[in-house]
Amino acid sequence: MDDEIDRSLVRLLGEDGRMSFADLARETGLSTSAVHQRVRRLEQRGVITGYRAVVNPRLVGLPLTALIDLTPLDPSAPDDVPDRLRDIGEIEACWSVAGDASYVVKVRVSEPGELESLLARIRSAAGVATRTTIVLSTPFESRPPHL
């Protein structure tokens, strides 16, 4: 980012992606048109990659969150696990990691039986062994970066 104003814009939009250009201008001391130009430039440079609604998973029937470590059964096989899992909608995030596992995925499902079925689908689709951690509570999540 170019300067402290860009950092402020990113921080403000990270906290409230629906903040208007007028409100951003008021917070940063810039004109509305200057804020618009800066935000557009941040989007074009890939600093801001999108805007989204944050959905409460419990209220849409997905109260069970789990983190699943994935370890390939055949370490010499091509590393295409993310491609093999891309179409499994219950997977909310996939991270390549250092450590015992090769990947960690975050999933949300409605109940334990659905998690059990999902684990079988993941193992079959990706040729991996799994280790699952069920999330009991989420004190905070999806916080914007500390800038």
C-alpha cells in the first residue's frame, strides 16, 4: 500500500465493507472523489479482492464447524488435492500448511452424520487420510488484518 490513508481505507472497509465513500471520506479527511479513486486503485492492484456478506452459519442450518487435516495416502502422487476438492460445497476454506498434514480444510455441516459422510467423500475424492477437530465455539472469526 502506498501510505497511511490507503491503510486506513483498507482497515475501514475490512471492518465494514458497505461503508459509503462519503463516510470513508469523512473518516480519512479526503474528498469523496479522492476516496473513490483510491479504493478503485486498491481494487485494481488486488489489495481489495471483493466484498461479501458475513452469514451466521447457525441461522442457515450449519451449526457444526470442523477443521480437517488432510495427508495424502501416496506422498508420490501429484499434489492436486485442492483441485479434487474444489466442487465439495461444504468446504469453506482450504489451506496448504507446514507440519504433519499437507492441507487443512474448514467445513460447515448441519449435524455429525453429515460430517461423517463428508469425511468419506473427501477421503475418496482426494486420496487422503483425515484427522478432524470439531469446533466447540468461535469467540471471533474473519477479523480484518491488523494494519
